[in-house]
Amino acid sequence: MKKILNIFANTVVAGISERLEGDMRIAKGADLELTQTNRKRFFEKSELLGFETAAALLEHGEKALFVHNPGIYEADGLVTDNPKLLLTVTVADCMPIFLLDSRQSVIALAHAGRLGLQKGIIQETLRLMFSRSGSRPENIICYFGPFICESHHPTNLKEEATKQLQSQGVASEQIFDANLCTYELPEDFFSYRRDRPKVPEAQVAFMGLLQ
Ligand SMILES: [Zn+2]
């Protein structure tokens, strides 16, 4: 699935796991032993072992953190300028939003569902890029990974996210979309709305700076 992020070319490594790689969800009450095993196998296969991982423990909120070290962070958005650190968030219908400012060598990865968008996860993530790294909105490239489309969800996540990015100064020409709906691709992705599982399962989106 790395192909979805060709837009970032040689600046970052980024992508998302597929369903066959197994559940990657890190959450309170999740089977962490299983997901850590799945993650390790997937990252090995994807040749990402040179990275240490900063994983978001999702809260469906607006909290974003600037991180330098590996670990599990209670937040929905992670920002870093550390090229040894792989940012990860898990998704199963919500949007994984990849952000890059190649001039300041800073990246961010956010988990954005209906609630997070309402609360301001995009603004908070961008605010950190602006304030901590001196990013300017016109230098940011944004990419939406696979999420549930408006035909299969009452909220048009893409429209809402795009509107919010634009209100922060990120122009539509800087915003790209994988155009992949998790609901429509049962062989490729978990979809919470489609599968209605007792225990949620999720793919992992990842992003790391290349030196
Ligand atoms: Zn759809």
C-alpha cells in the first residue's frame, strides 16, 4: 500500500497496513501482545525496522503532541522532526491524515473521525507544525489515506477535513486523497461500520522522515 503515498516521493516513507496483516489496534483493553506481534511482522516485511515507533493511543479528541521519542502517546495527532521515529495511528473508517513540510523536515500523522474533526484535531496538529517547527501553511502537503466515503457514512469526512485545512491556509492544490473507501474494500481494509465487530480491529497508518 506504499503506492498511495508516492506523492511524498523520496522525502518520507509512509503507507498503511492491509487487512491480511492483522489487527494493529493499540487501545485501552486491546490485545496488545497480538497487535505488537502483528506490527513487528508488518514493519519487518515493510523494511521499517530502522525506525523506532511512536504510536497514538486514540481518544477521538483534538489532542496532538510533538514527539521525539518512541512510545505510546495518548493523542490523536503526532508530529515529529526526528528522522528515526515512525509515527503511527490506527484507523478502521476514520481518516488517516498525513502531513509533510519538506522545507522544515517535519511530519505529522493524525487520526480524524467525525468527533476529532469537530473538536479540532486538524487545527491542533497544524498548530504544532506552525509553532514548534516554523512551518507555513503554503509549504504543507496533505494526504488522506483510506477512510469511509460519504456514500457509506452520514458525515462527509473529506469535505469537513478539506474545509478545515483550507481555513488554516492549506490550499486545495496541496491536498491529495488516496480515493480508497474502507467500507468498499473488505479484502483490503477493516471497516468498523461494515464489519460491526464486537472487538474493533484496525489497520495501521505509518509515516517516517527519510534522512
Ligand atoms: Zn464508500
